[in-house]
Amino acid sequence: MTVLETAPVRSCATLDRRREARPGGRDRYTISEVAAYAGLSAHTLRWYERIGLMPHVDRSHTGQRRYTDRDLDWLDLVGRLRLTGMTVADMVRYAELVREGEHTLAERERLLTAHREQVRKRIEELRGTLDVLDYKIEIYADAQRRASEGA
């Protein structure tokens, strides 16, 4: 099983409407097309490949990288994991586990479950921060209303 043959990658891609915005609607993409699609630099894509976060990318007869829809699916997942604050080391570990095959399902689940708990804690922290912002905004809006009523 390859990194891109896992159910979580496919299910993440179907949730993401970006799939409809893929460059050219075909299954072979240049590094510049993928960089624009993913919001990453070509250097970052090469780095992902070098550190093992990105699976082996096919090459054209001239040696240019040719990304597939599966690669874009994987990048969609990586983007989501980055957005949640997952460390590069944990993302690389997850990619390694996926490449190792189905015997790593339990470890993958543990890794993602632990990360989900971190994300939930962060969401709670952000909700508390949002409450403070809402409170401050309300104070300023009330003060402006009182000032305009008194004018």
C-alpha cells in the first residue's frame, strides 16, 4: 500500500472543494501547477519529497516531476495537518507509517487520535480567546453608541 492509497486521504479530498479547482482537470501536473494549487513553493514541494513527507513523484522522460491527482490528495491532507499545527516530524512519521502498510493502522490511529486531542484543546483555547475579543468589541461598540447618542 502506498501513502496515497489510504482511506483518510481520499475522504479528506472529497470533503475539500479544492478538488474541483485542480489545474487543468487532468491527472498530470507540473511542479509549478502543484505549487500554485497547494499554495506552496516549488522548493517546499521538493523539500517534502526529500524528507519523506511526499511520496516518490513520477518523472517525465526529461526528469521533470509529474504529479498526479493522488499526489494532490496527499498534499490536501498534509495541508490540513499543517493547519492543525501538526509538527513536520509527526507528519513525516505518519507518512512513513502509511508507506509501511496496513500493519501500522493501530499506530496511525494512535498518532492521529493524540493529535486530535491537541487540536481540541487548542480549539477550546481559541474559543476562550474569542470570548475575550467579543467582550472587548462589545465594550467598544457600546461606548460608541453612547457617544453618538450623547452627541
